[in-house]
Amino acid sequence: MRTVLVFKTSVLTDKGVKQVAPLLNQLLTPTERWNFDLEDCDHILRVEALAVTPSVIIDRMQQAGFLCAELED
């Protein structure tokens, strides 16, 4: 079953999205996906995946120099 994870980030621009894209793509299979909503005040990252954990996403985002925190339901 696919899980939807939602994160608040410090990614503000398309340039930032392009910077983290390779890191996120490495974590996911071709059938899984992610996207950013940069117009939202929390600069939302939404990940639809089968097996990736929030801590792995947060770690990768921090490695790229961005803040990232999971938003709870």
C-alpha cells in the first residue's frame, strides 16, 4: 500500500527543487513520486511511496542544505 508523506521544507524556488530532485529520485522507484507546492506557506514536499521512511527523506533534504520536517495529519 502506498503511503503519502507530507513535509514542511525550506525549498523556496525551482532551483532548489532541481537541487534535491536527484536525491529524492534515488530513494524512490519509477512508480513512486514526489512533488513540491512552493506556493504553500510551508513549501510542501509530498511523497507517495511504498517503503521510504520520513527520517530518510528528512536526512536527504538536510544533506542538501534544506530544512525539512514531517507534517502530521
